[in-house]
Amino acid sequence: MTEIKRPINIHKHYHAHVYFDSQTLQFASDLCEQVGKLFDLKIGRVHQKPVGPHPKWSCQILFSDTDFDQLIAWLSDNRNGLTVFVHAQTGDDLKDHTDYAYWLGDSVQLNLAMFGG
């Protein structure tokens, strides 16, 4: 079994993707809205379909290394069982979604074909 990589703060910019389904849609939407207000961060749309490499419904949170420690701790404490995919934003999409990919909760197989992976 592959060990799940927990988030570490070693990059300048990050994305977090909160994964959810129809039963957890409202909770996930509220969680992302709270993050935006509490941390003054840009929150993406709540996608009710797989988008990009993400095989589940998701909402994206954009943040930086200065927000990392507090945000990741808060998400870890408040995600209520949802999986959160965290990755660096370095400009190398394949590496960002593989080498620099971290998880809160269970990991999920991403669709890396769009990155040549």
C-alpha cells in the first residue's frame, strides 16, 4: 500500500481541492465559503462534475506559503471526512499533481493523461 503524503510547506504557491459528492455538496460548499472568509482567499467554483485531472466533484482554494500552516491545520480539523487534495503551483503541472501532491484524508487516483503522465 502506498503511503499518503501529508501536506508540507516547501513551495510558494498552492491549490487545495476539496472533493465531495451529492450528499456532501452543501457541507463542502459551506466549508469553502468559510475558508474564503476566514483566510481572505480566492475560492474557485463549486464543480458538480469532474474537472481537469480531478475524478470527483471539487472546489479549488488558492493560497500561498504564508497561509499554508494555518489553512492546512484548519482544513484538517474541519473537513469532516472529506478528502482534500493539496498541491504546489510551480508551473510544472505533472510534477505539481504527482511529486508535489499531498492529501488530507484518503488519496484519489487523478487523471494525469492531460499532463502527459
